[in-house]
Amino acid sequence: MTAVEAPGRVARPGAAPEAAPRAPAVVGRNLTKAYGLSARQAARALGRPDPEKAVADEGGFLAAHDVSFSIRRGEMFVVMGLSGSGKSTVLRMVNLLNEPTAGRLEIEGEDITQVSEARLRELRNQKIGMVFQHFSLFPHRTVRDNAAYGLKVRGVAKAERRERADAALHRVGLGDRGDKYPHELSGGMRQRVGLARALAVDPPILLMDEPFSALDPLIRRDMQDLLLQLQAEDARTTVFVTHDLNEAMRIGDQIMVMRQGRVVQCAPGPEIVAHPADGYVSEFVADVDRARVLTAHDLLRPALLTLPVREDPGTALRRLGENEATGAFVIDRDERLLGVATDGRLLEAVRRGDPDLARAIGQEYHAVEPGTVVGDFMHLAGRQVVPVTVVDEQGRLTGVVPRAAILSSLSHVREAGR
């Protein structure tokens, strides 16, 4: 495999916190798809110990087998694998463009494999949008009319269609191209029109089948940036298929890795990098630049020593000695980080007779947020008396990233790449 650089994921808020747990947006339960067989043949083949061989013996092809997953509302769920892994088959089972041979597919708790044709059309029309790899634009329609097509199918009035299509085009950076035709646009612009068409109908669930794979690298990255921006604004439940690990790591909240129709691993990107499920996944991630994937949160350790600001310098100095430390974090009663007290400043405070730590606090620490990728702060490790410091949005001490933890996480790359 060639080296893959996996850029740090763009920090973005998820769905708004909910008062009580709710059902996932999409759940697949033991989904299987066999092509080329009758229902009776498929049932007979799938009941055998080696279903893949049995399906082939019957003259069919097992594209996906026993695939299960759960996608939270507002999650960017990436399905990835090499060609023939079954990823697009799984995506198209989510809206029943591929009807499962076996298993259940639930949309907000409703098993859509059991609904009527009328109900299925309603679900596709109201709840699920799709963006295809090859744009699928109507060449004889304007950009605006292409963006409005889904609304036209829904029976939305012309004036409202135009307004919503123009708003969607504006969101994808094509607000001034509504009167153009697809042949007048670049490939990246045409894909933006496809995305605008999906956004115009505002579906709760968006399916994206390798939408950026036909674009050159720079345009592809721009489209990833746009998708992340839109996701941050909308928190839309999105299922995104790709064969590109770089892309999966950059945009995915969860990544489901597939091989030969089966799920190999499903986890957040950093977990897959740090703990690959088997040799197949290890090969995928062996050359990933972990410094651009792992974050401070992934390497977080508890701070070994903290000092309450109300503590007297003498006691604080004794605690440093007992812990063989030369400095410690000072926090207030709300656990907000005030700074660092070193042994030298504590000794001076004791000699002056200072009653508390206020005058012994310095700022000899490097603070990062939990989502900061390791590559952005690894050069700071070991330069202060305390490790790289992780604080939350309220300025509270979350933990530390010791230099040893950074070196250990990065050394695995060199070992895996041998």
C-alpha cells in the first residue's frame, strides 16, 4: 500500500443534546443481499455453514452478508472498503434500492423491509435523500431546475421550489449559477448541484455513494470541507460510502470497514487506527499518519497532581516532594485551571510567608483542546514542568498528554510499517 496521509478531522458540533435517549436514526440488523437467486434458493443457500460458497453453487453472488450497524441521529457514518467489499450494496439497502435478501432495515424504528410500496415511496420522498457518484443531473434543465427537481416530484409550488433551490445553491457556493446548464460547469460544480438538490428537500437522512471519487484531489478536499461545514450547521444523519481511508478518517464520526461483503470493524477513526480488528484493517491503517488522526482526547491521561488554590504553599511544596514532581497544576473550586506552581516559586512563597498559592502561580504550560490532533502539539511535549495540558471550553482541567504517550502512539506506525 502507498502511504496515506489522514488529515485531522475538522471539529464540529454534533446533534443537540436530548433530554432522554431516542432510537437511532438507522439500524441494520443482519442484512444480507444475494444476487441471481430465487427466494427459495437464497433461503436454502444462506442456511448452510458456508453461505458464500453455497450461494455461488446455486449460481448467485453474495454481495453482503450478516451486516449489522446502528447510526445515531446527526452522525456522519462512513462505509468504506475496497471495490467489491459490499459497501455500495449496503448503502442501497438503506432506501431499498437494493431489497435485502434477509435481515431488517429500520428507519427511526420502522422496519422498511415490511412496508407497502406506497409507504416506501413516502419514506424515500420525505426522509431520505441521495447524492450519486456521477452527478445524475438532467442536461436539458438549468442548474436551478436540477436543484429543484426533488421538490417538483413532491408537488411543491413553483415559486417555493425556486426559492428553496436558490437557497440550497447559495449554501453550496453556486448562488449565481442558477441559470446555467450542467455542461457549463466544472465537475466539482456539478457535484455541488447534486448536493444542492439533496439539500433543497431537506431530508433527515442523506445517502452519499462515493460522491467525490470522480473529482481531482484539490476539488475533492474542497467538497469534503463543504460537507463538514454543512454537517456542522445541520447535524444531518449521513451515510457516506468511500474506498478512500484518507476521506473516511477526515469526515467520519463512525467508520464501518467492509471486506468481501462482511463487516470487519465499526468504530471511530482513531479507535480503528489505534486498535485495528485484524490483519486486514491493520494493513489499511499501517501507513496512516497517526499524528494527523489521533487527538489529545485519544491519548488523555489524568493529571497526577493538582493543587487547590486555597492550599498553603508549605503543604503544596511537601506534596510536590512526595510525588517527586517539580511543578503541579493549580485549580479553583470549579476545577478551572489557574496555572502551574513550581517548586522554586513555592519555596519563595514559603520564605515570604505567603498564606496561599496565588503569588506562586505561573503559566508554564501548553494548553490544547480535546479535539486537537497530536501533530499540532507534539512538538510542545517535554518543554515544560508539566505535560501538554488538555482543557475544555470552560477552562477546566480535563487531563494531560504525557510525552511518553505521544511517543508510544507514534512508534506503532514505524513498527507496523516495517
